[in-house]
Amino acid sequence: MLQVKQAIIVEGKYDKIKLSSLVKAVIIQTNGFGIYKNQELLELIRYYARTTGILILTDSDRAGFQIRNYIKGAVPEGDVRHLYIPDVFGKEKRKVKPSAEGKLGVEGIEADVLRKAFQKAGILTEEKPVSEPITKTDLYLTGFSGTQNSAEKRREFQKKLGLPSMLSASSLLEVLNSMMTREEFLNMAKKEAASCS
């Protein structure tokens, strides 16, 4: 079982049950959009952000991103990190039909994929030495932002990294900086460009 010091924020009770079997940590559920009306729960999340830090792990659909962005905006200080699951299409076993977007939520994602999400966020790895960060300029120069077809290139790159397709350039930047060094990113981007030409 993985030991995580940060509190993990998930959407629902089935997400919490799934994670509880993999991770030893405080797991807080938002009850979906219930977080919007629950100031007490929001205060608890702010408390954990200031003390141990929080990890936001919501589904890769629109609702999940909406909840993620709400929490990000409602927690002005502390350590807030994002864990992302890839777009996996299918239906959870307990459900009669797939979600509106047809994507699996946290509860339906395989354990190994969830472990990798923690690793990609730099949670279960040793602290990396401080290196030069990947910048918005790097995204621009590698064609992943602000250029013709950049959104399409970015989505393809995110897919290869096992990240959800809905990430903005800014969110991608945040994730990349937790996953790899600038040098690793530039080498990867160079290979990506070579394979496309």
C-alpha cells in the first residue's frame, strides 16, 4: 500500500473506496458538485492545503474538470497538486450505462494506472534535484502552444503521455514540470516532431 502525506480530494464515495485499497492517506470526497454548497468541507480542504498539502484527483470529464477548477480557485494558499487519469472509454461495472462522455471515472481506472498518476505528479518518487523548469516559451517553440495546429499536437502528445485530452496548455505545463526535466521534455518534443514530419 502506498503511503501519501497529502490529503487526496476525489468526487464520490466509489472513488474513495477504490483509492482506499491502494493508498494510505486522508481521502476527502466532494460529493460531486456538493462542494459548491458545503463551506465546511471547503474549509477542511483549505486546512489540508495549508498543512499537509492536497492532491486533486477528479474524473477526466467536463464535470471533473469543473470541480477541479472550482477547488483550485477556492483554495488561495497552500500546496495544491493535480493528479490526472487518462481518457479511458468504457463503463463502470456497477453502472447500467456509461457516463455522458463515455469515459471511466477514477473508480473504474485500473490500479496500475492510478499508481502511475501518482508517479507522474511526482508523489511517489524521491525529490528530484531542482532543475530549469519547462516554460510557456518551450511549449510555443516546440509547437504545443500558440502555433498552427498546436491544440491538436498537444492532444496527441498528451495521449502518448497517458494524460487526459482536455488539459489546457497551462495545465499541461504544470503536469510536465512534475513529470520530467526540461531537458527530457525537449528531447521528447524533438522526437515527436521528427515522427510527425
